[in-house]
Amino acid sequence: MRRKPPPSPLPPRDGVNAARIRTPPDGPWDTIRDYLVRKLTKLDPAVIDAMLAEGAIVGVDGPIDARTPFTPSAFLWFHRNRGDEVPVPFELTVLHEDDVLLVVDKPHFLATTPRGGHVRETALVRLRHTRDLPDLSPAHRLDRLTAGVLMFVKTAAHRSAYQNLFRDRLVHKEYEAIAPYSPELALPRTVESRIVKKRGVLTARELPGPVNARTHVELIEHRDGLGRYRLVPETGRTHQLRVHLNSLGIPILGDPLYPEVRDVPPGDFRRPLQLLAKTLAFTDPLTGAEHRFESALRLRAWDSHPDW
């Protein structure tokens, strides 16, 4: 049975959790320092030595130093010194807050949680830091390029109750999208397919096999060759809405992946993906109250396509 990691002895720093690594069950290293030099190839050995001298790398029993013997299957924690991230020049707006939940309107280009080169410029880290909520965690996730309603749980004790709502598909979700209008396309309809997203590959693909993705697509209105669409996903596959609209021949405006992959430089915020998580509705698992949260954001390509 896989050993469960113990809690981090290091508190978050500016809303960012400490990085955690685990040493292998065996190896040729005499000291943990030797292992870290081999493991953390992006860090200069002199930087690792400085961190060890400062007591900045800790195990379950406290700080380690350059002489600490290698210990198999040991957990280690440290805070990464992140390089400068490109600031995302859009704010989070609070839609609802109580003792347990924090619901916000997430802007385009802001990731939900740290991943890759996006750490401090994420919704989770911003909210932990600015609102002094070190235990805050997301109940679900939105793609970095998708804007709209995003819900967080303030306390670890209640986290699973709300995350399980999404796991068990007990949350009603509605999205809006701006895409080309096709008079030949019969709507409303439910799109069904098998979507597969491989790790390390930017795009998801529709492949033969059992259906694992369903989206109800409805045209709300159209003008000047554009349509405003309501999307109600029954499942939650990666890039599902983007893949399904692309398969209908109406790819969402501003999509850098579908139908073709486009290179968008970091810091280019000019043409955001025109996809908005508009509504979340569910029965509160703790109180039984009925919740419905609505985004106050609007998709710019519909309000002013020339400016977008």
C-alpha cells in the first residue's frame, strides 16, 4: 500500500504551498544532499548548498543539512524560488462568501491552481494570500483560458463534501460561448463522443469507442455571422466544450488549440477565449440550501466584436 504523505511542516509562503518530494527506496547516494543535486537538475548545486545551510529543506524531523545521510522513501519539503511570472492584469470578483464557501468570478488567463509556470498568478494563490485563507482549496477547476464562476472551500474538513458534488455530477453547470453562426446546423442538440486527452499533448481528440462526453448545445441568439450559445455539459472531460463545438464546425472564438494550435506569447491577453462558466447550481451538502451562482462577466466578442 502506498504510504500517505504526512502534512507539510512548512506553512504556505505568499499563498504557495511548499514543494514536496520523496526519496527513492534505494540508491547510490551517501547523503540527501547528493540525491538532491541529482534530482533537482534545474537548481545549481551551490543553490542547494545554500538552502541546506539555511535550513530551508526540511524532513519530518526538521531541517536537514549537507551531512544528513541518505534515507530511503523519506519526504522532504522546501519552498521554490520562483522566477518572475507574467502578471495577469485582471481581477477576481467575489460573488458569494460564507463560513465555508468562497465563490468568485475568475477572469480569462488566470489558472485555477499552480501548475507549470503558473504559480503566484493563479486564483488559488491570489485568494489564499489576499484573504489570508491558507487552507483554501478549489471544489472544482476551470481551464486557465475559461472565465466565470469558480468555487472554493475554506476549510479542509468540508473540502470533500463539495468536491464530491462535482465528482458525482450533482452540480448543474451552464456555460456561454461565442462562435460562428451556421444556419445549416440544427440546434438544440446533444453532442456525444469519446474524448481522450493524453498527458503532455496540448489537444484532446475524439476517438472511436464508448461515449464518455456529452454536451447539450443550444443557440441563444445570433447576429452578424456570430452565435451566442448555451452549453450544458453532462460530463467533465478535459476541453470537452471546446472539442464538441469544434466538431460541430463552430470553434469557439479565441481558441488557440482548436481547430489548429496557435502559438500565443506569454503576456498576450488581447483575444481571450470566448467561453464563460455562467452558472453553478446545487443543493448544499451541509445545510440542504439551494445555491445558484451566476457570473457577472460578459463575453467581449459579443458586446463589441471589433474591439475584441
